[in-house]
Amino acid sequence: MLWIKNEGFTLIEVIVTLTVLGFILLIILGAFRLGLSAWERGESIKEEYQKVRIITQLISQQIKSIVPFKIKTQKAEGDYLAFEGKGRSLKFVSTLSIKAKQPEGFVYAIYEFKEGGSEGGRLILYEQRVLNRDFFEEEPKEELGVSLLEGVSNVRFEYYQEEDSLKNRKEEWVEEWNTKEEKALPKAFRMTITHPAYRRASKEEKGKEENSSITVLASIPSYRFEEVRTAPVIRRPILERRP
């Protein structure tokens, strides 16, 4: 007579199997959440860089469209070009407007970086049409300001200085450019945008801040300014012919 022995899983074996399956599911879910978080962070960084790239292209185009607009003044310093470059601000006249949808003639533009504490600073643009004579000496109105970039650590403007043996100066990038002294526009312009990037590789490094920078370089085609003076035209009376 043949006997068949039926053997099943014991309670301990079932508990051990379920525990192992639970650990496997936790590892899978953890890896999935980590991958999803990395993807979302990557998409956010990609979107931010895309925004910065578009804005820097517009700024570069406006810089390349600078015109040597001359300010007429009665002061002892004489006439000067409408351009003032500093480390964190820039003023100039351009034929290209970033805010306007249609061309409006000459545009007076001001770029200014303002610090914002823990939330980061802002790059603000002020634009207005060149209408009155004293526009370059007036302070920009706050309501006309448009925030181009937010949450940036720093924005630095630099201007290319050519070598000049007569003035005993070398070729270099300077942080200030005064056309009242230089009597000309800089040959090129450089803007460095520094923004924070937070590392999240480990718990020890979490919260530490790194700086990532983007550099924009633009030439100024109209940097050589030559004033053309024409001689007065003398009109002579037309003699009538008599038959």
C-alpha cells in the first residue's frame, strides 16, 4: 500500500518569505522614488537653464545694437556718449527693445543687479524711449522695472579695454567704463551670471551651496565713433535768362 505524505509551508517559512518580499518591494519603491526625484530635479534645472539662455540671447542682441548716441550738454565737461558701465549696472542707448513688441526707435536701457538676501538677487531691466534731452541723467522709475532673472547670486558686468601705449594701459577687462573720460564705447561687453546649485549627493553635503556661472560675451560694432561735420551749403540765386 502506497502512502503519500502531504507537506506544506510552516508559519515561520511564510513569515520569512513575506519579510524578504517586503524588503525587496521597499528597495524597488525607494529606487523608483529616487529616480523620479532626480528626473524632476533635472527637468527643473533644464527649464531654468533654458530660460537663462533665452534671456541672455536677448541681452546680447540688445548690446550688439548699441548706438553712439551723443548727449548735448552746456556743462564744462562737454558733450559725451550715452553709455555708463559699472560692475553691477549698465546704461546705454540701443535700437532694439526687449519689452516692446514693435520697434520704437532709440531705446534707453538700464540693467541693474539688486541683491535679495537669502532668496538671491535679481537682474532688473528698465526701458524707455529717448524723448527728452535730459533722459540720461534721470533716475529710472521703479514701476518700469522688469525682473529678467531671479534667485541669482551675482551679476557682474565687464568691458573690454584695448591696449594703448600712449596712455600706458594694457589690454584687459575692466569693471567700469566712463565715456566722459574715454570718449568712445568699449569694443566688447562681458556679463557673468552666478547662481547657486545645491548638492544632494549625501546627507553630509546636503544644504551646501556651490556656485555655477554663465558668461555672456557680446561685441559692440559701433564702438568707434566719428563725428561727421558737413560744411554749410551756400545757395546762389538762379539768374534768369533773358531772350
